[in-house]
Amino acid sequence: MLDEKKLLESLEGLEGPELERLKDFLAGHKLKSLEFEGREIDYLICGEGPQTLLSFAGGWGPPQLLYETILSFEETSRVVVVDISPFREPDIMCRGINAVLKTEGLDQVILLGQSFTGIIAQLYFRRNFRRVNGMVLTCTPAPLKEKCKKWALNLMRILPVGLFKPIVKKKMSGYLEFEKEVSDKVKNRLMFRTELMKNILGQYFNRRVMLSAVELAFAFSWEGAYQPDEFHDWQGKILIITCEDDPLHADAEVLISSLPSAEMFKLPTGFKHVAPLVKKEDVDARIQNFIGGLRH
């Protein structure tokens, strides 16, 4: 579990409103836990509204890392963020997620997933689409079996986590490298998020978390492409958010052609995989509009 006091102390050298927003968020949003089949599932639940937005944490950070998403939607929706890092098998993970929903008295949901958490959203959707009213996938992969590299999975299973952390931190630094100019407000937001993720990485990221992400991502690809009648009679809708210079844009094209009732929203080029962070206000507005058009 994340030591929030230690995290805030590690960020005290940063200036600007982002740190105060995070402090206020942590003060008003307390993590909950659920015992499930010998595992402890951490999650956040907050907000009010006629619909429930379900998203996920794990991989790069705990539920608190999604504070910006929660703050964007909690005034109009109930928001649940489940930490899936205790799981390596998709079926057990989905049962655990459903156990959280049952505990909170929730049924129908709208899934939100971006990048890695888009993988988790699709794993859940594939097994529980009847209780999903809609799904938003942002800059995320498609399940393609040809992406499965057994040797890479085996290497990750034996790779010391201490060697992996510097690689991840270097990747995070790339969030600040893009072609177009951005406002000071956006630049400061991205710098804060990068430092936040680096500090969380030191606390949260361990061998269990790493293997959970790797095993689930491999299982996702191994399941292969969606079949034409896989979601027969499903009445929901799907929003695919992408940009043409994102490394996963080709996957977005696969998703739009293989998932039912899917529509695409393209962000401006020049920002690659961090376009949703740079254009956060546009993304939030489009998602709100999409949610408003769903049947609840």
C-alpha cells in the first residue's frame, strides 16, 4: 500500500498548484480494501451520479495515481478504481473486480482504460460485457496474438526488478519530449505527473506488481482478435481515443473495426503517446459527452 505521507514529503520541492491538488485529493479520498480468495484488493470509490465509471490501477501505480481522472468525473458520476496488481490470471482478476462491485452494491458500469489499463478494461469487457453500458479506450493496444513473445515473458519472469526500474523511469522522462509547443500550465502538469510517477515507482513497484502487469498483458494478447459474434446483442457503445502519431494508433484502427458500436475520436498529432495528457480538457469533455449519450 502506498505511504501517502512519504509520497507527499518526496514531492515538497515542487512548486505550483498540482501538489496542492494532490494533497487535497489524498485528504478527501481514502483507500478501501477487500479480502478476496487470499488476496487483498485495494480500491477507491467516490463521487455521485446515475452511472458508475470503472477504471483500474496496477502496473505503474496504485489507485491514487488516477486522481486527475477521479477529480474530472466524480461530480457527475460514481467512480471506482480497482488495483489489479494482486492478480496474474484474467479470470480470477475479473472475479475479484466483481467482488468489489458486489461489496459496493454496484452492477452496470462504464469502463475507462488508457494504455495498460485499457488492456485490463478489455479483459474485463470480454468476460463481463453484459454488465457494461459503455467503454472508453484511450491510446491502448488491441489483442493480437502475433504480439505474444514467449521468450520476452520468460525473460521478465527472471529479470530483477532493480534492473527494470531505471528503464521505466527513463521511459517516463520521455513524457516531456514532443514536437509541438505547449502552454506553461500543461508543461507544469506534465512535469509534476512525471515526478509523481517516478516517486510512486520507488514505493509501489515491486516484483509482484511487475509480474502481474506482464502476465496479464501476455494473456490479453494470447486471447487473440475479437470475433464477429463475440458480443452478440450487446446494446452499449465504445469510444476509441487515439492520435495518428501514437505508437498504438494502428491498434486503434484494429479496435474500431473489430469492436461493436465503436466510434473514434482523434487528438492532434505532435504529442504521441502523451497526447491525452496534453489535451486532457478535450479528452475529458469528449468522454463526458460520450457518457451522456449512453443508456443507463
